[in-house]
Amino acid sequence: MVFFRGMGQLRPHNAAESEASKVKAVESNINVRFRNLEDTIACLALKCQAMWELLKEHSKLSDQQLIEMIGQVDLRDGVQDSKITRSAQICSECGRTVGARHRQCIYCGCPMEGFEVFET
Ligand SMILES: [Zn+2]
């Protein structure tokens, strides 16, 4: 009798430890992915800086012109928030609504319009 009571007491404890272990694994995975995103952003910033310096060196463009263009591009989606946000589109072929991230209609395969060169 004592043995079974003891086992019953262990089960919730082990389940809690198991759950805590799963949470730690998820947290660790999120931390790794976050660091990878930080590295990717730093790499993209470096490449943008290098491209801008090359362009400036070989043209008559100025930092001020770049800043103005960034503002214009930022406002294309109607919101000045330092990012380009796409909204869902209506497929010109089948008329269905397609999510913003899809380059092709998920229903009929028609290419969606309006993607910029750097959009993924
Ligand atoms: Zn379609």
C-alpha cells in the first residue's frame, strides 16, 4: 500500500520535470533562432552599408538623397514605420484573396504582382 502511494506521488513530480525539460528545450531553441536572426540582420546591415558606399563612390548620390528615398519607400504601404508591410492581394486570374507573403496564387498559380527585388 505504501509502495503504490509512493509511486503515485512520484508520477506528478516526474511529469512536472518532464514538462520543465520540454520548456527548457523550446527556450533553448528560441534563443538559438534569435541569435541566428541577430546575426542575419547584422550581416544584411553590413551588406547594405557596403552597397551604399560603392554606389555613393560611383555616383553623385548623397546620404540625404538616400534618407529621402528610404522615407518614400517606407510610405509605399501607407505607414511610416521603417518597414515594408504587404497586405493580402486579390488574384487577378481567379479573384481569390491571397496572403501577402505568396508570390503566386495558392489557388491557381498565377504570379502575384508588386514584389520588390529584396522582398523574400
Ligand atoms: Zn488565383
